Amino acid sequence: MESLTKNRLTRKSEEARMETRPSRGMGVGGVDPSILRELSGVYKPFIKAFKELISNAYDADATEVHVHFSDDFDSVKVTDDGIGMNPFSFRSEFTRIGGSSRKWAGDRTKRGRNRIGNKGIGFLALARYCDRMTVESSSARPFVTEFVCERTNVPVDLCKLLGVPIDPELLCKSLNCEVRYRGKKTKVAHSKYRIVPESGKLTFNENVGAVDVELQIDCSHLQFKATLDFDRLLKLADTADLEKISDFTLIEVNELAKKSKGGTSVSVESLKPFVKRELRAERRKGFVRNIASRSGFEQVVWHLSRCTPICYPATQEEGGRLATLLRDGAPPTLAKLEVSHGPSASILSRPVYPLEPEASKLHEDMIVPVDISTGGLIAKGFLAGYESVIFPAEYRGVSIRVRGVAIGEPTFLGAEYLLTGAHKAALSQITGEINVLSGLDAVDSLNPGRESFYEESEHYISLRSYFRGDGERIGGVLARAIEAVLRRSQARSSLNHTLGRAAYIRKAMDDVSAGVTHLMTQGGKPAIAIREMLKSNQSHTNGLASAKSASFDVPVRIAGMEVKQGRRLPEPAIINYSDGQITIDVSRPEWDNGIILFKRRFEVAHKQGSPHHPIAEIDFKESRILINWGHPAKAQMDEKGFLRSALAWVLSRTASKGDADQMMEMAITLLSFTTEPND
Amino acid sequence: MTKAISGKTLLSKHVGKNDRILLVNPPVYETRYSWVKWNQPLDLLQVARYLDVKRKCQRVELFDFMLPNRDGRVQKQGLAGPQRYHEVGLREFAYTYPMWRFGQPLDALGEWLTARRAGNRLGEPTQVWITSLCSYWFSSIHQLCTKVRRWLPEAKIVIMGSYPKYMLENVMDFCDADYAVNSDFGFANEGTSLDLYGESKPEFLAVPLNANTAVSSIQEAIEYGVTRVTIFDNEDNLCRQNGEVLIELIEKTKSLHPHLRYHLICGLHPQHVTKRLATLFSQKCIVELHFEQCDKTSGLDTKSYLRCTELLREAGINLSTGDKTSGFVWIGRANETLEGIVENVFTVLSSFGSVILKPYSPVPGTQEWESHRDYLESIRYEDLSPHRFPFAELNQITRDEYHDLYRMAAFLNEKVKNKSFDMFGSSLGAELLRNSLRREAWKLNGSALRIID
């Protein structure tokens, strides 16, 4: 069933407008120029205005849209395969302030899409960014309108009444007119009126009093080309005669040889210099990570892909949990949006960080599903946390889409102003996507440019509450995402500390071992002393052996996660967040407690002795070196320094057998020797 | 307890099919290493082919600490702690050398072992064979043995190469090894294979002077993507048998690939160059010719130099620029004088257009060693490195003076090649400095060849 438009015009007002109208001019409904200027300023920057053309195509049930920028960025043309417009609907719907299709054609399109447009100011969106806009279209839809004719003794000029400068004969060929007595169902006999093809006037043979006239125009063979002269419109002074606005749009209506298949082509011409400058901006030199550093054209394409109703990219994620969440919440989309400039063309897909090729792996435990159904608000989507900061930075935050179009920039709905410290830092590791399936689309929820929500809106309050909770304490799904990020961060940090500590301790033992080898190869008294010492088979322990062990082994838990010991793992440790387990590869050198002292291996045993025990003891019988971590010297140095000092002291002292000079010389070598300067 | 063993006994009695052998070319701790990029463990590559093909060992792997990185440079890092500086000599002969590690750090092998362990797919090596290019480069080997013992407590450690060959006692005393190989394996003329390098492709292939084995080795290297070849001779004479062996090798292989290039960097003796060899050297495929010093009883054999350069010029080789040719001049030999070295430098420079000073170290067991045995035995083993000039005190030439000779050679090369001091750029100051240095250099004695002329 085709939609119908009903315009009720009194003849008096029409007559007044007819007098001064040029032959091809068309009015915009007599709106003050200053208001038009204000309305055109709703859409900024350029890309937000430009996306309205894509939204119009979506509302026209287009499946494919092609956007082509001219080589010099002077113009851009948008072509779609939607249902198109006829000249009369263009006049009465497209260029009419407040003439949103949602009002006259219902909330859903024939294809079942929720219409995006709702304010009827879309045609003004690009007024500030170009001098002219040319619209070419045709549609198979008939145009139906009614009007009241109070007096039938004067002919009615239908061309002027319709507001479209069309050849009267062409109009009459397509026109079907029915006249009823005013307020009654009884038709006026055809013999009492006629339409004159030469003038396009409705003429009554006799005065039948007031009548209701219904005009039905078959537009299937009509095509029009309209040029909207925004330059002229916006240059008019605030006090200009309203009638002067009428000729800012020129329209030509032609007859088609074949029946129209629909489709619209919009050319945005003579883009303003500042727009061209933005489009021509070169990519920032050097290391580039963010979208804002890319070339102007690349930025426009990226933002266009964000704020238009297009498909998600097909990825390996297909079939995964994330894909399910996105598919469940995704409204119908354009099948194809292609953007070209010069010889290059690209088909856009909706940018969602986890589906981008540069995104790191998304772990299952870092996905927080969003499923809202409260008070008429229905929304679905996800939040995703990452172990590292998200780049490009433009992906941080959550995109909220209403009718497939992202509203404003990605956001945390105010949480970013409430959080501090690590919790705030975690936001840079969170991204997400929420598709609003119902609600939040009323005029009182969204600002005219669809750039933000009105915060007093009930639906917005519900969404915010679900998303980040109420009050100053962050809750909701965002709190869960932050918790997941911090949990990983803490686990990774604690594990790194554990592994680093083990490597650090190992390095101390390796350096002392290398120091002993060095002393031996240097020859002289120290070498002889060490050689003699290592021949010993006696125990020199004095109580430290019975002290309890100090914990330098693999810990039982790290950051609340259970630790298991593994061997020959591909990495030093593997964290399984789903099971809450960490497996540490204990076959790696850093977990070896052995120390080779010139051809003889000793085990280093870490003991928690008393402050009165010696700092270390050697048990040659058992080939063990006992380290007293309870010694007061521990308080003066770090673990590596202490272990190294203890080993140097006990080896020098034992080898030198009371020769203080030799002991000092050996100890200094053992304390300072290293094979790896990168320490 | 380290056991001395011959190469052949090791192969016949201690290597089996079930052995997984890891061959290691260790890093070098030294004060200077000018030819570091040419360090390729020829002996390991030769023995690897034998172990793999003939003995069919379960696995043969190579870890080359000296392999250049992707930029073509061998890692170099200053040593730390007590090893940071090395002091040699007393009084005016005293010199403190900063010490460097050439090659990857020792722990790189530990990390490599850990990485290959992952997944339990490969068994641990049962034997680790560590080679040594020079007998005095043993500090890193001592440390490496200790580390390998800890990383692979079950593996047998074998020390091979010059270190156990010339300093067996030192190996027995100070290395935590199981075997010290005190004689050659007998593979000096065997071919080599770069397969062991896997994806870490080396810059060049080193082959022994043997036409029969070189063809297959070079063919394999080309398939592997390596087209630069150096040729070594066990007797240090590439021109033996009137150069026929070298000519045969190059003629047989040069057409294997259009980009094949030969670098003859050692073992070229001017007195052995023939007309046929000179014609061979003039070919495009030969890109580097470094001639050894040619002596007679006293001083250089200038006649041989004249004859050699004449042959090379007749063959069409431009000797004046020193781009393709250069000559070595020994420094640090026993009983030499500064004047004699300077004279040699001018002779060689006039002959080949470029001069390279080659520091000298006596080989234990040689006649020269025996004639200075008492003197040499008073020197620490590691100070036998030619870069520390072990004969400095004997010659009464200070180490500072030896270093001045290096500077002088650089100036003279700059005179000929005009490439030295490029690091200063082309500023006016740099040009003035170059001119000043050039004038100072030419105040030295003139060329012996000029006197003859």
C-alpha cells in the first residue's frame, strides 16, 4: 500500500504565493532565513551532516549506496537504489521543514526498517558545507493530495497549487481528479467541471459551492532534477522578504520513456573551502596509531562507517560469542556502502574493535554481554576489555547505536568523570557496542543532530543505570568490565613479579658461579684456595640446617589464582583466567636452585634462620649452601644483593681460611663479577 | 675430570646413533676483533656433515654465538665487573684494554634451550661440542662450560679447536668439560653445509681449498640463498700447486650462479701468484684479494711484490685505489723494529693500494715458540692474544707505539682511498683535519719500492 500525503491548502493562501513565483522556482514553506540558518547548524562537523544522505537512502529502503568524491574534493555524489521520490513528494516532504517521512509514512519502511529520520530538517544538513545540492530522482509511487476549494466560480491553477513547476499537459496526462461536495461523500458530476490541458486549470462549468478535491497523480513516468541553492539561502539577511526564499530551489520535471525503477542521486557541489581542506589533509608523519592522525579522507571514511547503518565485518569471529551478541542486537542494514575517490574504492563495514585486524585477542572472560529490556527500552550488545590499551584511541568507549546509527562518540556515559586511578586507567582498555532495538529514538530522547541523548529522558536514565549504575559508585556492566580488566592486570603484574624475582635470584647465583670460574682461571692463591675448598667433604653447618625454609619456591597462589607446576611449557607461565589457574614452567633455569662452583654442583637452600645465625653456611657433605634470610643484613639490601653477598661471604671466608686480605679480594671479585652486563 | 682425547677416538668410541649433538661456536672476549664478520666455525660445519651423513646421529644442531644479526653486524658489548678492563705489562709497556664480548651473551644459549624444550618434542642434547678458533680465547669457554653443565647436567661437554690443541693442560685444569680434543678430526678438506643455520642465514659460506667438495657445498649454499664464498686452506696457502687447486675450484663453481662472489681473505702469498692466477683474480666474481706478507731473510721480499703487482696490473687489476686488493703487514712479531714495520707498510701500500696491519701471536709448539719459550712462559695465557702484543717487551716497542702504527696505517689508507674519517662528514673542519693528518703521515720514511725505483 503506497503512502499518501494529505496537504490541506486554502486557495487564498495559494493565490497569494502564485503571483510572484518564477516559472521553475519552488518554495520551502515560508520559514524565516535565520531559523533555516540555525537548523542547518545542528549538523556538525561535515561528516555528521553528510551521513544524513546515507540515512535518507536507508529510509528509502536502498540496499546499495555509492559515494563518490571528485578528484579535487570539490563535490561528492551519493547514489542509491531506494524507492526514490517524485517531484511532488520532493516538494512536500523532502524540502519541507518538519516533513519527516516517519510522520507521513509510518515508523517502518516497506522492508521493515526503523526509519532514522524523524525531524524533517535533513535536507538542510549540508547547507553550511556546500554551495549547492542537486537531487535527481524518480519513483513509481503515485502522489495523492486533497484540498478544499471554497469558491468554484474561479478556475484553480493546479500546477501552482501543487507547488511544482510542471508542464500542464504533462501533469494532465498523469492526473486523476475527483471532486466531492464539501463535507459529503457525494461526487460532483464530471460534466460540471473539467481540467484544461493547456493551462492545467480546474474549471467549473457552474458554481457548485464549496468542494473537496482529491488529486491522484501517476508519477511512474516522471523524473525530476532539483537544485537547492544553499549559498543563496544562507546569504539572505534575517530581515529578507520571505518570498525571496521561494526561488532558492529550481526544479525541472521531465517525462520518462519507461516506467521508473526508483533510485535517487544527490550531488553535493562546490564544497566549502574548509571542508575541502579537511578532506585533503595529509596523514600525519611518523608513527601513527589514532584515526585522528590519518589523512582527512581516511578520517571521513572511518567516521562515515561508524555513523551509518552498515554491516559488521565478516571475520573469523563469525559464530563466536561476540558475533552472536552483535547479530542478536543488529537492526537491518544497508547491504553495501561503497566510498570511492579517484580510482580507489572501498566497501565500508561497521568498525567494531574486536573485529578489527589490528585488535589483540579478545578473551572470553573479558566479554560482558549487554541485554536491556525495561520500560520500553530494549538494547543488546557487549562490553569488551583488553589486557593492553586500545589503539586507535577512537575505539575506546562504547558506541550506542539507535536505528543502526551511532549516537555521538563512544562514551562511558559519564563514568570517566567519576572514576580515578587504576579504575579510570582501565577505561582505556574497554570498548563496546550497544544496539538500541526499541526506545531512545523519540524526539525527546535525541538531540536534533543525533549527537547526544537528552539526559532527562526516561530511556536514557534506564540505559545509564544499567550501564554504569546510579550515583557516584560505578556499577552495572561497566563495573564488571573494569573488574575483568583489573583482574587480568593484577594477575599479570603479580606473575611478572614472581617470575622476575626468580630470574633475579637465579642471576645472583649465576654471577657468583661465573665469579668462581673467573677466580680459578686467573690462577694464583685464590684459585688454589678455592680448589682446596671444593675438595672438602665436611659439613660446616651450625644450626642453620634445622631452620625452617624461606619461601623462594613457586608460590601456591598468585593474585588469588591457584598456581600449578608444569614442565616444558611454551612460555614461562600460562594463565587460564576461565579456570582461575596459573601454570608455571618449573623446568626453566630460573627455578633451578643449583649453583656450579667449578665442576662441583651445590644446591642453594633458603632458610629463615635467626638473626644470630651466620649469613650463610656450606655443607660440603650434602653439597648444599644454606642462606639465612633472617640475617639482619637482609634489611640493608635487596634480595639479589643479599643472596650474592651471602654467597660471596661464605665462599671467600671458607676458602681463605682466615686470610683476611685474600678473603676481601675474593669477596670483591665474587660480588662484582658478571657475565651479562645488561643488569 | 676432563679427559684428553683425539678427534678420531671421540668419533669412533663416544658418538653413537642415539646421540643428539649440539655444536657451539662460543662468543669471544677480546679487546679488538677486526674480522669478526668472517668468523664461521668451519670445523663445526665439517664435523656436523660427518656426524649427520656418515654417523647418522639422531640429531645434530648448531648454536652460533657469532652469527651476525639481520643488519650484518655481530653483537658487541662491553664486559662488566672485574672483566671490564684488562691490564697488560708494566711501566712504559703497561696498557689497560677495555674488554668486549663479541657475539651473543652466554644466556642466549640457555634461552634457546628453554625455547626448544617447549612441548617436549625434542629430546635434550646428549653431547655439547664447543669449538675454539684461537687458543687464547678461552675465558668465554670456561664460563660457557659452567653454564652448560647447569643447563644440561646429563650432557657430555666436548672442547675442540685450537684451545685444547695448543693448551691442553689449561683445558684440563680450568674447563668443566668431559673431553678435550687434542688433535684434528681429519676433515680439513671436507665440504661444509649451511643447513644447520636454518632460517638464520649467514652472510657467506666458508669452504676449504678442495675443488671436489667445494662444488656441492657451494651448490647447496646457492640453493640456501648464500652467494658469497670465502676459501680457506689448512696450510694457509691458497696458491699451492702453482694455484691450480684454486683455479680449478673457482672455474668449477663460478658459473653456478651469476651473483656468486669470492672473497680471498687469507692464504694469498704474493710470491706464489702466477700469470694464470692473476688472470683469475681479474675476474668480476673475485671481489676481495688480501695478500699475506712476503718475507726474505731480512725485510720484505720486494722482488716478489714487484713481480706480483706487475702480473696483477697486466691482468687488468687497478691496484692504485686499493678497492679490491690490499696487503697484510705483520706487527707484534719477535725482534721487529718500528722502522722496519713502517718500511713494510709503505712497500705493501705502494704495491696493493691498501694496507692492513695483522697482529701476530706465536703458535705454541712451533720453532719460534721454542726459541722464545722462557720469555713466552712468563706471560699469562690470555695475554698471548696478538691484540695485546706479547712480544712488546722483547721488542722494546710500547703498546702505545703499536697503536700509533694502527693510526698511521689508517692515515695512509686514507691517502690512497680517501675514505678514512668519513665519520666527520664533508665539513670544512673535517677536510682540514684530513689534510693535516695526511701531511703528518707523509713525514714518515718513504717507500722502499721508491728507493729501488
